[in-house]
Amino acid sequence: MKSSRIFEDMDLRNKPSIDAGRLWERHRDLARIGATAGGGVNRQALSPEDGAARNLVLRWSAERGYEAQLDPIGNLFVRRRGIREELSAVMTGSHLDTQPTGGNYDGVYGVLCGLEAMEALDDAGVSTERSIELVVWMNEEGSRFRPTTMGSAVSAGQLQLAEMLRVRDRAGVTVEKALAEHLALLPRLEHRALGTRGYAYVEAHIEQGPVLENAGMRIGIVEAIQGLYAYEVEVTGFEAHAGTTPNRGRRDALIAAMSLIENLRQLLVDEEDQVRFTVGRLEVLPGSPNTVPGKVLFSIDLRHPDEKRLKRMDERILAACEGTVEGCVIRCRQVLASGPVHFDQGVLKILQHATRSRGEHFLRMVSGATHDAKYVAANTPSAMLFIPCAGGISHNEQESITQADAGIGAQILCDVLLDLAIQAEAGQSNSPRSRVPAD
Ligand SMILES: [Zn+2]
């Protein structure tokens, strides 16, 4: 194979081209594994279907001679060797697990784009200095085993392996047992230690929201993942007979909770419509039609891209949830404070440059949803690329994308991975920041 150095100044006509038809076929092949009557897939983490999907990707990889490894939490690494094995690898990837009524593109798209990019380099006879690694993260969805993004969070050291192996699904099966069953389905794979660090990580994903489609754009360059704070609120009133207790004497926990939630909603309204405030769970106790509710428990999910704003809203929430409302005692507990993650400026510039080089416009975006890249970014310069999905519909069997959008996203990912993987000049900083194109 030729040295890849020449590609630094290559013009577009000579750049490796992805095969959009092959990429589309592979989506069709994976959609058959765990297919549901509604046109989607049910391929939850470490299920036999998840194993079958990984096996198929491993078969395609083996046909190309790529090597595969598995780490102790079940993240799968597929490696296209570079000339200089001692250099850290350029990474890409996403997940193959789905929601119980999931679509055919969430996660799958990023995995197949990465594979397509590697194959396109093979087809063009291009070798790179750095290896390129495709990662299939374990349990991104968190529908069978909580929490979400388990594999990438354990890999980044942000969740503990031993603790996660003990997590059980609804049937009482632990992650440890499910992993052992999963291993039995896969071909023998080399062991990989936890704690992967790469030279850079770029994840392609469907947007899962309507912003790109509404803007008529095909490419979103994701600069950050917004922060998420979560709370549990307890409202304590007094249970009483629904027929005999006059309004004036009541301490109705539901009336208090309604008033409190409405008050919070008003407090957190913002002109820019960036605050995401959701009460998704509300439990009324004792839950009897003829008893005045004595207790209400509800959740708050609060998201925003700006950490300062999140902290200010946090103070407001805690202040509003102090003392009593409608004679009921309010208690609020923060259960999660995960700040926003800002992606690497160097990798973002390379993404922007590659997108422009293909004559595409892009939208700079903040991801509303969490992705594996959020954790990878803790140790590896990272960024994400979005393509639109019809109506912004995701986590739904109707999830849909076009072959053309899929193709252009994969092409840009391929260009970016190549650009990153040819960077290995001796004496230069071992970080993508050093080769940011001037623009
Ligand atoms: Zn996903």
C-alpha cells in the first residue's frame, strides 16, 4: 500500500469514497435482527439479538482482516491497523443495542458509518499512520440494565465495573451473567483492558430531534452535550376522608404538588426556549379515589447547555421546594448533577473543514440527548456528527432516515477519520489540536 502522507494535500476527486449502497444494505441486514412487527427492532443490551448483531458486524470486519477485542464491560473494539501501531488510535463508533420498541438507526448508524469508512479506505488502498478503531459500546440505551451509557461510562472510569456487573434486569439477571452468556455467542475475542484512550473520537448519530430537518440541513456538528440535573421531590400532606373533610381543613399533597410544579414551570421559563424542565413521574399515595392524597412523589429532569444557568436554576428549584405549600411539607433531593460536556475544538474544526470540503453546509448544535461520546470525551478529544431523521422521531419503530443523508454523513466521517489518522508527524504534539486547519 502507498504511504498516506500524500493525502494531506489530496484534492476531493482522489479522496476515498464511501459506498452508500453498501452502507444502506448493511442497515437492512441489521434491521432483520430483533425485527418487530411495527417495523422497528427490539435488541436490548446483551440479549441474544444484541449478540447476533455484534456477530454480523464481526463477520464483516473479519472479512477485511480487522482485529477485534472485548473489554470487561463488553465494549467491542474492531481495529484497522495503522503503519505505526505504537501511536494512539483514531476512534469512532456508537451502539447496537436498542430500546424495546427501537428504530433501525439509533446507534446502528454510527457503528455502520465507522465500518463503512474503514472499508472505504481499504477499497482505495489507503494506509494510515494511526490505527482506526470502531467501538461498539455496551448498553447505551439503558432500557434493560440501568443506567444508560453504561459501557462508555465504565470505560472512562466514571462508573465502577464491579458495581455495574451486579446490576440486574427486571428478570433478576445480572450484567455479569448476561455478559457471560453474551461471550458464549461471540467468536473467541482478544481481551482488552479497561480505560481506552484514543488520539481522537468522532461519533456519527442520527439527530433524534427535528432541528436539522426544520432548518433544511443535512449535517449537524455537535459542539456539546447539554447538562442534566435530576431531582426527587416528596410532598407530605395528611390522608383524610374524601367525603367528610372540608376543603379548609385539608392538607392535600396532590393539590400542593400541582401548585409547586406550576410554580417551578413559571420560574424556569426562558425566552430562548433552551431550558428542558420535565416532570415525568408522579406518584400519588395512597392512590385511592376516596382518600385525600397524603403523599406525592415526583421527579424533575432539568437540562441546559450552560452549567452556570443550570446552577442558578438549581438554586431556584431548591428554594422553591423548601418549607410548606398548601399546608404540606416539601422535601427535594438532587439525585444527579451531570454538567454539560463541550467537545474538542481541534476535532470540531476538522469536522467543519471536512464538511465544507464536501460542499455541505452545517448547523452547529448542542445535543439534547446523552451519547457515549459524552464519556469518551473525558479522556479523548471528541466530537459528534448528526444527520437528520424524519420528523425528529426516535426511540420509536418509525425512526427513518434517507440513504442520501446517511451517505453524506458517512463520507464526511470517512474524510475526518482519514485526516486524523494520517497525523503522526514526529515531534508534533500528540493531539489533534496541533493540526487545526486555519479557517
Ligand atoms: Zn443512540
